[in-house]
Amino acid sequence: MAGLRTVGAIVLTLVVLALLHTDVTLMVAGAMTAMVSTFAIKEKEVRGQAVTLALGLPVALAAMSLGALLHTLVVAGDLFFVLLIFGAVYCRRFGDRGTALGLIGFQVYFVSLFVQATGPALPDLYLTLGIAFGCSAVVRFAVVPETPTRTLRRLREAFRARLAQLLATQMELLDAGPDDLDKVLDDLRRHTARLHEAALMIQGHLEEGTRDAATAGLVQRRVADAEIAAERLGMLILNARSAERADTITMHLPHAPVPATATRTGTEDDAIVTLHRDLNALLLLIARRAPDDRGTALALVRNRLLGYREEDDLPRASAAVQDVFRGLGEAARAVLGLRLALDGPQDESDDSPATTRSREEFDAEDLSIVGAEETEEDRTGLARPTTRAAFQVAVGSTLAIIGGEFLSSQRWYWAVLTCWVVFLNTASTGEILVKGYRRLVGTVLGVVAGVALAGLVGNHTWAAFALVLLCIFGMWFTAPLSYALMSFFVTTMLGLLYTLLNTYSLSVLVLRIEETALGAACGIIAAVLVLPVHTDRRTDELLGTVLVRLQDVVSAAVEQLSGGPAVDLLGKARALDTALDELRASTQPLTHPITPLRGRRRTVRYLVALLETCAYHARSLAATAELVPYSKTIAADPRLARAGRRIGQNIDLLVARVLEESTEGEVDSGFSIAAMLEAAGSGALQSGTVTFRVLRHLQRLDEGVVGLARPLDVPVAGPKGGKAG
């Protein structure tokens, strides 16, 4: 959508300028201004977008005026450019509007340098800028309108599609042979990650895309339920495929009998056939839209799937296969809840008792939804990220200007542009290094493509503009996927623009590579020498944040599972997911193929994978804990508090070691969670208690936390206080 909106604004600007018979230079200036006035504005509310666009025009006019007036004053122009860059980066502290206005000011000043604006040309340039901003407004608000509600609606459909893709892959997992298993597991991981990404994107647009906080909280809860239920179903299918049909609830108990390898019986085969049928039925429920949900057939399918939440309705099969049917019932419940939240009330005339019970549970949960506001402690002074980045990019740009002047007195600003962009959306020296490397690779490849396309286009102006539009769309479409690809399209576009301005030559594009390399080097030097944020320190801070939020989720969930009061568990789980995503992004320099530290790369990947596993089990605990206050069949278990304390204490030790607050203490691996619970109370674990449902998640979470201790160099103690190794 961003690509279409940007291309649409440029096309409309070019059409208007062509009707006014302007020259190619003004058309290039108009196209570039239309592009920046479209992509710079990121606000979600339509009113905010309109205000920012209106404020952006005087900012653009001022930047163009100063660029033209300082054209011949080299020293004054360079000083102003550095101050402008500092201000543009510093303005990010004021949110989306400050970021947009700073970006517009910088890019339009860059446009003035690119088209070599002069004082006499200012009236025509003013008209061009006005037309570009007007066309951008027309496309944004009329041709390709973008509202929070429309965005959320598209994200909901994307989530539904991702959910269907994941379920289809889980069906493949059920039948995959030994030769195909690795490929299916890779597909399963990829589709699970994409579903999680879609869920996070929905959560990021809920406040603006829904009518009130209660509706936002309802949709957030239902999306999280559906995501967790789908993940759990995949894990249960994977478990059911294992050669040993172990009872995963009691396998951690001491002195438990070793399960024998199961052989398929006729009853088991019938259960697998039924499972195939019902997985297809669940896929039908996910794919069918609410307006098409007519008749009794779908209601009967839904009732049958929800019936698997009752123990009496489970087919005769091994414990592992019965677990899959239970997961199928929970997934059907999550799909029903998601449909109720997104599409409103449904026909209840054909409901079974199991379906009616699920609806009653949803009604009870809906009454408890409250909005929770999160506050973040903001840093001040030079510790503030925007202030630090402003000083860094100002120093880097100064070096780029000096070095760029030695390379070319006409094209030096390419080095400054590269230095500017490598600081965008980066927060550590390692991220800047990787981004500079990717931009250089994309630029080199783009130069090759630019040479080929410029030779093909020749003097065909409109053909060149058409290719420019394709490059712009490719730039925006590939930006979330690959920064190198985006840089490739940018450089290819510039080669075509040089052709339009009759300044194209092979030496100009080679100079582009040199200036890009220089700008990236200047950015890296500034990041290393000026208020540096080392990758190690940033990843340690984010790792500590992830562990703290993991403890928040687990402690609150276990307290509620033990019979404590209800709290906003989904809000805590969302904070954990956000922190984990930030950590994953910050570790990219450490896991990039160019890193020479191979051992460390493996360690980082291992840590992130363990944290993702812990986050999954924490989300599952939170989802189960939210059912307890409203469920008529699952009772809380006070014994769980002891297990939660041990996991929390272990996480505290990890946080203290990561943040270098303390080096004392050992992580307690001790007896298994199941053994602890049996020792804490009388009687065996009962299927009617919440313990029976969450024991697997608690055990895996406990194992994951202990597993994190070794790469973090935290000693691990065994059951009797001795080190476990």
C-alpha cells in the first residue's frame, strides 16, 4: 500500500507538471518531493496526517529556499546542512510528526542540491513543491485512502490467512514421511513466525483501529488466544508423531515407568482418519468468512470440534493422540472467539451444549476486560537515543562532506545521504556496520542495473519515468524484506534520473559507489567514536528486559493459576513479545554471515531460540490462566505457587548476571516441576485441576530457564545443592 500510494502521488504530480509544460528538471524535483511528502508521514490518524502534510509544505519551501540561496556559499551551505541534519534527527524525539517534518526538510534540501536549484528558479520550484504536496494529499486522502480501520481490517484478513497456512502445514506434518519431515518442520517454523508477526501488527494498530479500549482489549485477547491455540496444536501433533507415545504430563515424575513403543491398532487408525477429517473441518471454519456462514452444516462442524473439549467426547486412542483432539477443541474455541470479536454475534440456534458453554465463557471474559496503560521511563540528556543519534550523524555528516568534497565538488552530498540513512532505525554500532555493508552491496548491484537500463532507455523520457516508478515501487515493497534490495532499487532509480537530467555517465555511477562507501565509513567512524552504543551492551540491556518481562508474565500467570486475582496477562505477554522482537533485531549484527565470531553467532542463535521457546510457553500459561476465573471444569491449584517461585528466582539470577548487578548464586535445576508439586500436596495430579493442563508448559519453561544459564555462564545446582554440570 505504501508503494502504491507513493507511485500514485508521483504519477499524478508528473501528469500535472506535464500539462503545465514544465521542463524535465522541475518534473524530477516534483517527483522526488511527491515521494518524500508521501512516505515521510507515518501517523495513523487521518487528521494527524493532514496536519503534518500541511506543516510539511512550509518546511519544504524553507529548505528549498535555503538550498538555492546557499548554492554558491560553500562553507555556509555545508554548515547549514550539518545543522539541518542534526535538527532532523533530534526532532525524532517529538514522535511521528517531528520525524516526518525533519525528514521532509532534509530530503527537500537534498533535492535542491540534486537539481542544482538557484535563486531565479525559486518561483517555479515553489509551484512545483505546492503541486507535489497537493497531489500527495489527493492520493493519500482520496485515491488510496488509508485509515486505521482499513489497516486493521486488512491485518485481520492477513492473520486469518496466516492461521489457515499454519493449519495446512500442520496437516502436512501429520502425514510427512521421514524424507519430508525436515522440510515440513522448516515450513512449520516459518508459518508460526509469520502468524506471530501478524498478531503483533494487529496489536500495534488496535488503539486507533477500534472504537474504544474495551473493543481493542477484546480483539487483542482473541487474537492472542487463536495464535497460542494454533501453536499448541502444532506441538501436540509433533508429539503424537513420536515413536514413543509418552504421557507428557507425568513423564517428569521420579520413578515413572518408561513408556513402551506403541503399535498402531485399528482404533488408533480410525482416530487418525477422524483427526484428518476434523483438521480439514477446522481449516474450513478459519477460511470461511462470516457473511458466507449460512446453514447448519458449518454449525454442526463447529459443534463437533468444540465437543473435544469434553473428556467424554474424545475418541479412543493413545494419550498423545487424544491430546491432539483436545488441542483441536481449544483451537476451534479460539476460532469461535476470534469470529465473535471480529464479526459480531453469530446465529446460536444450532448450538450444542459444548458450544453454549464456550459462548458463556466468552461472555464472562468480556465483562472483565479493562484497559491497562503502560509507562516507560524516558532517558534524558545525551543518554536519550535521539540526542545521541543527532550528535553522531552530525559528526559523521561533517566527515562525509569533507571527504565527499575531495571525491567530487558536485556530488559530495551522496556521501552525506548514505551517512544519514545508515543511522535510520539503528541503535548500536553493529547495526550501523551491517546496514552500511548492505547499502554498499545494493549500490554496487544498482550501478550495474542502472548502466544497463540507461543504455536501453536512451532519450525516451517517459520510458525512463515509467522505469523510475517501477523502481520506486520495488524500493518500498522490498524495504521490509531486504535493505540491500531497497538500496539496489534506489541506485537504479538514480541512474535513470541522471539520464533524464542529461548528466548520466559511467563515471558518475562509479562515483556513486565511492561516495556510498565513504558515507558508510564516516557513519561507522562516528558511531564508534561519538557516544558509542556497543552491540554487546545493547543486547545485554535488551536481554535483561526480556528476562524481566518473562518473569512478569510467568509470575502473574502462576499466581492466577494458583487462585490469585485476575490481572491483565495479555498486556504483559504483549510487552514480552515486543521486547523479544527488539532483542532479535539487535542481535542481527552478531548473527550476520559476515561476522567472524562463529562461536558467538551460534551462542546468540541458541539464546534467542531458547527465549522464543520460553515466550511460547509463557504465552500458553497466560492463556490458560485467563480461563480459570470463568471455567466451570478447571479448578485452580495452590501448589503451583511453589513452582512459580523457583522459576522466578532462577530468572532473577540470570537478570543479575546479564546486567552485572551480582555474580552470586546458582540456578536451581532441582527436581522436576511435577515432582515438586506431588511433594507439596497429597494425591496424584487430577485432570480436573489446572495443574494437569499447564504442567507441560511449566516443565518446559523451567528447562528453558536452566538452559539459558549455561551460555550466560551462570552456575547450575543439582537437587542436593551440588552443581549439575
